[in-house]
Amino acid sequence: MRVREFTLFAVLLAVLPGCAARAAPAAPEAPRQVSALPAAERRALDRALGRYLRDRPGRAALAVHDRTTGIRYAFHERAPFVLASVAKVDILLAFLMAKGGERLSELERRLVSCMIRHSDNTCARLLYVTVGGRWGLARTLDRIGAHHTRPGPGFLSGWTRSRPSDQVLVLERLTDPYGPLSARARRYALELMSSVAPSQAWGVGTVARTGEVALKNGWLPTELHDGLWTVNSVGRLDVRGHELLVAVLSERSPDMPTGVDTVERLARLAVRALAEEEIVDEGVRLAVARRLVGSRAFRETWAYPRPGPTPPAGQDAQHPPPQQPPPGRGAAAPPVMETVDSSFTVSS
């Protein structure tokens, strides 16, 4: 099996352009409205989410950006989560940025399609290597401002650890008309995420009963948490005429259905709150009154609730099995084949 995988890597590296070695063109910057959720509504939503999670196993966090009004909201982002297959969206962004607007070959399209639509891990590993593996993906994420994301070692892209707000940022750069991708690349990415396998179409997408939905989910029972489940969902939704970018990450569910229920309920509570007409109107009023138009398109202020009690010691020790330390900024990447981790476990 390993010989066959090495053969696949050799073929891929021989036929694909040097994506990892080529810098993506600089993206034009656009004015963007930025607004925190009004204080009263934020406190009400904090309470609603907190009440729900009190009776749920494990822990969870979320971030939402209403691109129509500029309103942002984040909840319980005290510590990062293992992304599982949600990391494939990060790989997709890095790969399309590296292509620099060039058309994808037939092989590249097949690999990308299998990775997103079917959550295929072999295709994800091949593309992870193509973008430069852990170091290449870290550089791309650092460029776009996702500073709280640490890509997984070796071929373990699913062990990438991140926060919901960073994953919303990835969705922004993947879909932003003023971002690093061409219009054709943006359409292609949304087409892939809008046509995932039916068995994988749960998560944040269930919030939007009508309108467009583009999503990617991740699910993984981890030894890190004694076999408990990590269940995540990110996506772009059209709800009542508002374009919403949503990321919900969770861990330590006793089984996958429990994790799915938690993710979907949190997404529903947050989207319902942000889509209420009085909140939408207030967000527009604040954006105009404060002239919250940023000259930079990468990082904006999030509406963080006040942190709750500190978890018990060891509860948030979310480090994968022994691995190399995260690469420093500007650190040189070792040769790809020296980063192979033979302990890879197939995950979604």
C-alpha cells in the first residue's frame, strides 16, 4: 500500500506544475464594512449558546460573518480544534492561489473534486504535498492573516488545528471578488462545495432551507480524546438574502450523530439571531454611522464574548501525537519526502 502511495506521489510531482514554489499574485484590497454584533443581541446570543452547550458533551465554538451587513460574531474561541477534513478547504485555497489563475489540468481537477466532494484522503494528501505540505500551507495561511492555524505534520492535514474565525477567513478569501482568486477559480470552488456527496451534506448547510449552500464537513474519532469524536462544519449560506460565512468546530462527542446535532444546533441559533431584521438594520446603521470601511481586506475585529471559566487542567491539551514543532515564519521547509509520517490514519 505504501509503495503504491509513493508511486502516486512520484507521478503527481512529475506531472503537476510547481505550485508550492510559485508565489500567488498579490490581491487587490477592497473597502469592507466591519461591525460587531450590537451588545444586547450579542449577550442574548451568548446566553442562548451557553445554555445549549451546558447540556451537551464535549466543547464547541463558532464564528459567523454576515457579508451583507458586515456583522461578525465569535463564540468560545479560547483554544484551537483539530479540523479533520475541514482542512481540505484550506488546502483548496492554497492550491488555487498557487495556480495563479491558470486553468487546472484534468488530473488536478479530478484530485480537487475527489478531495472536496467525496472527502477523499489520498487526493488530499497528494494536494497537500503539492502546496508544500505543512510549511507551504502555513505560509499561505499566514499571508491571508489566519495566524491561529497550525497545519498538520507530514501527510496529516486532518491534524491541522485552528479556530472558527480563521476558517471563516479562509472562506472569505476563497469567495471574495477582491481576494486572491480569479472569478473562474471562485466559481469552481463554490461549485465543488455546493455539490458534496449527499451523505456528507449535513452541518451548517441544513440551516438554509432555501437559497445557495456551499459547505465542507469534517469528522474524526481521535485517540487524542480517547476515541471521542471531532465533528466540524464550515460553509457559505444564503439566508433571507444575506450572505453568511459560518464555521462551527466541536470535539469530544461520544459519537458522530451527537456531534452533528451539536454543530447544526449551534449554527441554527447563531444564524437565526444574525438574520433577525432588527439586528440586520442595526448592523447597517452602525457600519454607516461609524464609517467602518477598512482599507485592508484581511483581518477585522470580531465580537468576542467574555471568556468563561478556565477548563480543568489538561482538558484542552489538543496536541497530536509527537511531531515536529510548528514552523517559524520564514523557516525553510525540508524536502517533502522527509516529512512522511507513517502513523497516518484515514480520517474524514
